[in-house]
Amino acid sequence: MSNKNKIIEMVKKDQIKNSSKIHQTLQEFLSYAKQITEEKKLLTLALFFFILVISQVPANATANTYKVGFQRFTLYQASPEIHTYEETDEINTTVFKGALTKTSGKPAGFLTGTITDYHPALIENENEFRRRYLVFNLKDGEIIATGNSLYPVAESQIDKNSTVVIAVVGGTKKYVGANGQVRSTRNSDGTYTHRFKLIKNHL
């Protein structure tokens, strides 16, 4: 074979080799472009569903969360039967019980409780702090409440038409895991009104 023919053959082989590389590069590019296109499709689809979900949420949903987050109800208590025991020179314990009714007037159960005062007492504005522990025994379970409240010195009950608040810390049956608070008001006739505000998720 002449030198001329050898040179021509070498050029042809080099062209074939380069063509193969170009073809491979082109295939890789097309595959990458296809992948990018699919990702764009997925991103576009995800964005569409996100906008769809957001459009279904009421504009005032966040503002209403607080309003619907609690369960409120009221119980009435008859004048309590009270007994006070002097356990030591430092501690007096008052125990009491009273019948409970619903706002409809139907019986709801009964309340038992203890009030503990300590000596020397912690005085604030001629009132002393006492620890209260209440158990509301209802037909569908118990509600437990406890906390410190201010009482008139030398009196076994709070003043009439006054209100004290303590925490609801638990319960049983329907009220298992209950949390919230109860506001207890002593009415002018000696009865009590208990207003509950419980976290709704626990009911």
C-alpha cells in the first residue's frame, strides 16, 4: 500500500473514532436533558398540588386555632359540708364535699376536696395562701385540680362573690390526660360555680 493510501486509511479510522465519541456525547446530553425535563415536570406538579392545598385553607384558620382549642363547660356546686382538722401546730387541713349539677339542673356528681394552710402563713393583703386539691367525681370520669389560692385569714372559705383559679392536672376515663384550669366562684347564697377551660385535644 502506498503512503498516500495509508494516510487516507488513517484519516478514515480517526473520523470513525471521533464520530463514535460524538455519538456517545450526544446520547449522554440527550439523557441529561431528559432527566432535567422530568425533574421540571415533577417540580411543576409538586408546585401545583401545593397551591391547590393552600387555596383550600381558610384565610382565618390561624386566628381561629386559639378559639377552637379549648373545651369550656360549667358545673354548679351546692353549699359544701366542711370539717377542719388541726394536724400540727404548723398545718391545718380542711376537708369538704358538695353535690354538683349541670347547667341544665341535672345531677352531675359530687366534689370532694382538701384545703391545707400552713403556719406561719404567707400573707398577702390580709389573705393567706392555701393549697387546694379538688376531685370532681362525674359520671363519665374524674377531673383533678390543684394549686394555691388566697383565703381570708381565719376563714374556711373564700369571700362571697370572689373567684379563685387553679390548674386542672389530670383525670380519668373521658378526662384522662386533661389539662387546663377551673375558675371557682363563691356565690352570694353560699353555693359555688366552677367554670372549666380544658385543652380540647384531651377530650
